[in-house]
Amino acid sequence: MTLEQRPDQPAIRMAMMPSDTNVHGTIFGGVILSQIDQAGAIAARTYAPERVVTVCLREVEFHKPVYVGDIVSYYAWVTDVGNTSITTRVEVVAERFRPTGVTVTVTDAEVVYVSVDDHWEKVPVRQPADGAV
């Protein structure tokens, strides 16, 4: 199966604010996790007839901290499509506030979603054309 590649444009791009910090003065990991979930869901919606819910966010290891003022980009793409599930990959990249123009990869994650209807019952996803995701 041909997998989607990392897109050129991020699903989400956010400026990190002082309200997002933890007690150490860096951006709280939960803020990043929440935005990973949102970015992955944006990618997964391409295949869902109604909505998706998060089933699993696989291991996330933070490689670099994120600071107030950094612009954080969340690149998300679909890596697998099942009968009712959609698996995405999300890569998180921070553009430093200081020094300007420096970018670092913060983390990446695999997130699995299930397509559901208005009654929260699983429903089949749209299958990719020609077996390509």
C-alpha cells in the first residue's frame, strides 16, 4: 500500500503563549499532546464520513523543549486505513522565537482514530482509491 507522505503545509500552526507553560517555564507537554490529537484528527477526517474519535496515541517522546514565543507546526498525514480505523502520523516542529529562523523537531506520534456516527457507533471509512492511502 502506498502511504501518504509528510505534507508541505502543517495541519495546525500555533504561537506558544505564557499561559501554555509548566512550572519549569517550558510549554506544558499536555498542550503539545492536545494539538497532536487535533492535527491527526484533521488528517483522518479525509476518510471519515461523519466524525472520528481518538482510540490510541502511541508513544510520544519529547526530544526538545518548546518555549514561549516559538511557532509550533504540526504536520499530519494518514499512514493506514482499516475498516473503521484511520492511523495518522504527526510530526511536531518548533521554529524558535530566539534565535529567529532556527527550527527543531520536538516529537512525533502515531495516532489512531475510529470513524463513528451520531450514536457513537463505528462506521466504515471511505477507502482510498487504488489501494493507496
